[in-house]
Amino acid sequence: MADRLAPSERSERMSRIRSRDTKPEMLVRRLVHGMGYRYRLHRKDLTGCPDLAFPSRHAVIFVHGCFWHRHRGCARARLPKSKVDFWRTKLEGNRRRDEVNQEKLLAMGWRVLVIWECELGDTEAAIGKIQKFLDREAGMKNDEGS
């Protein structure tokens, strides 16, 4: 199936997509701050540049969009109908890079939590997941979840 937009229009639309300060990330930041936790943003010295880092807890949180990071089993992670080969390669590359980054962080002694965009529809469940993760002792395994 051909793209309905001209290449210049598609390029312009894609350029609007942010990698940080997204709506899901901002929601998680507000929730975490409201819970009384303090954090650092986008620590470039950590592999994968996590969205939120809690140095005293040796914990990081990534807020992943279901489409961009290939949330398995999620309806939002479907492939586009045009340029399927391009998108499959691109999105699977994102997923593999995320896995490698998380493994490196775990090897460095950091705990990792992934909050998926679709999980933010249930605010109370998201708060519970974050609180459970942040209140755990350092040295626990990856808490990526689904």
C-alpha cells in the first residue's frame, strides 16, 4: 500500500515526533514527583539515557511508546501498512537496542523498570507498579514487566 502523504509531508510529520518530554513521559514524571520521589532526567552517562534516574536507589525508569519500542501483544505496536520492510527493521532494531541497554544497566548494578504507554491508562496501577519498584532494595532483577 502506498503512503497517502507526499515524502515531504511525511518527513515534516515525522520530524514532530519527540524523543523526550513526550506526553507519557511527562505523566510518569508528574506521578513520580507527586509520590515524593526525586529523580534526574535523561542521564547521558548511563547506557540508553534513561528517562528517569534515581541515583540513590540505583534505579532507572524508561517510558516506552508501544509503537516505537514494539510492546509485545499490544494493539498499539502494529506495523504500518506502507514500507513494511523499512518499519519492521527500524522498530525491531529499537527493541533489540532497548534489550541490550537494559542488560548493560543491570550488569552495572542498576535496576530497570519499563513503563509502557498503554499502561498509563490505569493511573492507579501505574502508581502501584512504580512505587513497588522504587521501594525495593537495590540489587533486584529487572522489573520490565510485560
